[in-house]
Amino acid sequence: MLRGLVPVTRRTASALPTPAEFTARLAGLPEDERRRALTDLVRDSVAGVTQSSAEAIVADREFQALGFTSLTAVELRNQLGAATGLRLPATLVFDYPTPAALAEYLLTELAGPTAESEAPGLLAELDRLETVLAASDPDLATRNGVAARLSRLLAGWNAPAPAAYSDRTPGDRFASASADEVLDFIDNELGRSRD
């Protein structure tokens, strides 16, 4: 009943780029231009959750001085996570208290792991998928379809590898796994059993 008394003009998720669009845009830029683009993304997102203009957001001004509350901090984290595909911590605005500091953190996170191991990349992809799934609001048919595909992926991941399959990298095997295979893998790693 009280919602009608408060005008809501928050920026919609569609106003922000998708993770694929944003990372593709960043890919060809030099580092200082990537930093500037991320700072602009943070400023646009801050403007969206505080209902102000991006031009009014000073990159070195603390979020607390911009009137951030726990709710707006969560909204900002969710918007930036949706735009970048990153799984961001709940304490984001406290750990990185200015738009400039937050943009620097995002720059580092988007650069990805430098280790040669493939496992961090696979885990990052799972984190990205988890973020996308958490941010979505599908109908029941879509939800069931996604669950079925994830179940098949996990089942394939857990299946014994045939000889021709064993020379493929873990990333190749993961990319071609069914949803069941991925879910079985997650269940086994967490020590849970599926019914």
C-alpha cells in the first residue's frame, strides 16, 4: 500500500550491458581505457541505485558520503555482478569504498587468474553461471528445462571417460558435459547424494 507513495525511478537491468557485451567491449581496450570504462560502469550503476546522475558521482568520493545504505550496497553489487558476470562479495562497497577503488578491483577480477591450471577458469565459469541463474526469473517451463540440462551436464561429467575422451582437456570435457553430469559433479564434491 505504501509503495504507491514513493516514486521509483531506478535504472532497469536492461539499461546495463550484458556480461558478454561488456567483456567484449573491454577486450580490445588498453588498460587505462579499460579502467575508465569500468569506472564509468561503476558510476552509472551508482547513479542507478541512488537515483542521481552519473556525472554527479565523483570517482574518489566514498560510497558512505553518497548516502549508501545496506540496501543500496546490495543493489550496486547485484547490478555490477549482472553487468560483469563476476560473483562479487556482499561487502563490496566496504572493501572498496570509492567508485575508483571498486573499478580497480573489477579490473583485476576481470583480468582473471594467471595460473596455468585450468581449474580456476572452470570454477570462474561456474561462479558466472551461478550469478546469471540467481539474477534470472524464468517461468516454470524454462526453469525445468535449465534444471534438466544441468542434470545431463553433470551426469556426463561424472561418467567414466572412454579412451577417445580421455585425451581431451578437463575444459573440453566440462564444456560438453550434460546438466546431469555437472549436478552430479557438484553433489559429489559437496558430499551430497541425489535422490
